[in-house]
Amino acid sequence: MSPNGTPPPPDLGALIADLRTSLGWSQSRLASELGQTAGHDTVTREQVSRWEHGRRTPAAFWLRHLATVLQVPIELLEKARVDRRSFLTTAAGTAIAPMVASDLIERGFAEALRGRAPSVEDWEQAVETYGRDYMTQGAAEIQKRLSADLVVLQQQLDAPCMWATAARLATLYAKTFPGSDGAKAVTWYRHAAAFADRSGDEPVRVWVRGRAAIALGYEGAALGVADTLAEQAIAMDDRPSLGRVNAVMGKAHVAAQRGDHDGARTLVEEGRRVFDVAGSDDAESDYAVPWWRFNVFASLLAARMGDERLAEEVQAEAAANLPASLPRFKTHLEMHRGLMLTRVGDRAGGAAHARAALEELPPEKHSLTLRMLMEEIDAA
């Protein structure tokens, strides 16, 4: 705990513990799994405990095997060592070319020297604008704009409300990287959770974790991290909220992809009960969960489980309420139908249906999630 009472950012030990817990393993079980994976080498429960508590750092050999048994890219474990003081400063450089990053950093300092720093109200407006734009624009454009704004915002993190703004923007920034990349997306989701914790804003703490959980669960990426973040959100506050809706539905996708279809259906019903109290209006924003979007979440879940009855029900609800201004989500639904066809045996027909839907959408409106979904259908 830092002097001002806020938790430190996640480090390598905390990440190992989170991933181990998400798999339901004890420290002894993780030690055993590592021993089996490494062959003749063994590791003890005490060693795992020392890693998790930061008393020792795993050597490169064990880092590779930890990535294997915990089912994450090794880059994610390596990035967990990032120092709190450097992660925002290096934001632009991790996403874009060094020359562009230099221009963005220069812009940030120039704004500070002129005394033209955006106000709290300006940042609130920026959050709303990004939420709307994400629904219609490509990830590359959003990423470039957000990189610039994060460089400016890092100079204004002097109040809890600014940390809350950083948390919401960092969550959206994470979504501009494919979850299958593992390292960048998950690292930024974890940063967003740390920002939210620093803000002390309970609804934001829950929302950030829930949004990350449904994003990763929907993409079928980093399931252990998705499950951990969902569990954290659910445990933080039992009151109905959009964060809890996202967390429960993210956890449902994790369960479905791990083969626990009964658990997934139970979670969908729980998600519906929470949504009935906390669901959004029809706001076209990534920060909202209107009825049509809840059913888009459920549609992919049903397709993954091969549940034709549920798929027919939720896809009809989603299609009936989906705004005409958001054609990308119509493509999501058509691709879900393609995945369903593969689940019931028509692999060629399902892949062709999904690809035709994707090709009908203008390329500039494609998202990373849609491309990942196409890869999932081709591999089904």
C-alpha cells in the first residue's frame, strides 16, 4: 500500500497469483503443473509463494513455463514488470511510430506551457465523444487520437476524478489492441483497473473490470485474466450496475469456452436480472449497454455453445432493436449465425456465411473483434 492509501499497480507476482486463482489452482498445483511442463526440473510451493509475494523474480526459464501453464503470452508476464512512473509516458511509443510519439509528447508539454490544459468538463466531454466514436470508427484512428490525449492527460493526474477519466479512456485504449495479442490489451486493462483504484470511485472500479472482462471474453482472449477481472468486479459491489452486467456476461463467455455450458446459461440468466435493473437506454456509446447490445453478447455465447434455441431468441431481440446507424453490429449478428452453422455441422456453409457478412461491411468499419471472430469461425 502506498503512503496515500492507494494500492500499488499490478506487478508480476500479483499477475501470477491472479492467473493461478482464475484457474482454481493452489500454489502447490501450480508448482506441480510447472514441474510436469518443465520435465526433469521441479519447482516447490514455497518458490511459487516467493514469486507471488515479490520476494523472488522467476528466471527466464520459469517465466516461459509460467506463460505456458497459465495460458498467456510470455510478453504479458514480461510487461508486468513495467514501473508505475513510466507506463503512461511510454503509451504512445508502444502503439505508434517513434516520430509520431515524439510529436504527441511535444504537444502535451506545449499545451502545459501555454496553460491551456483541458478542464475536468473537457475531459468528461472527451470520454463521451470517444464512447460514441468507438461504435462507428476503426480502431487505428481511435488509437492514434487516444495516444495523443493520454499523453496530455498524464500531466493532469492530480485529483481522483482525473484518475477516473484516465481509467475509462485507458479501457477504451486497450480495446484498440487485439485481445489475442495478449500483452498490450491486457496490460492496458490492468493499468485501467489501477487508475480506477487510484480514483476511489467504486462504480468506475467495477465498470473498468467488467468492461475488460466482457471485451476479453467476447474476443475469446486471455480467459484467465477475463475471469479474474470479472470476479473482482462482482466481489467489489453487489448492487446492479453496468459494470456488473459486463462482468457477469464476461464470466459467462469464459465458462462457455471452457466447456461449462450449464454454468454459462446460469450466468446469462443472472446477467439478465442485473440488466433489468441497471441496463442503459439506447445510447450509442461503448460505455452503454442497451438491450440490443446485451443480446449481441448473448448471441455469440449461444453460438459458441451450439444452443440454437437461445441463439434464435437473442438474435431476434438484438436485430429488432439494433440502431440502423450501427451496421458493424449487424455484421456481428450475421457472423454469429455463421458460427452457429459450424457448431451444428455445416463448417463450409458457416464460414462462407460469416465471410460474406464481413465482406459486405466497408473495410474502414471493420474492427479487431470482427477479424478475431472470423478466425474463430475458420478454426471451428
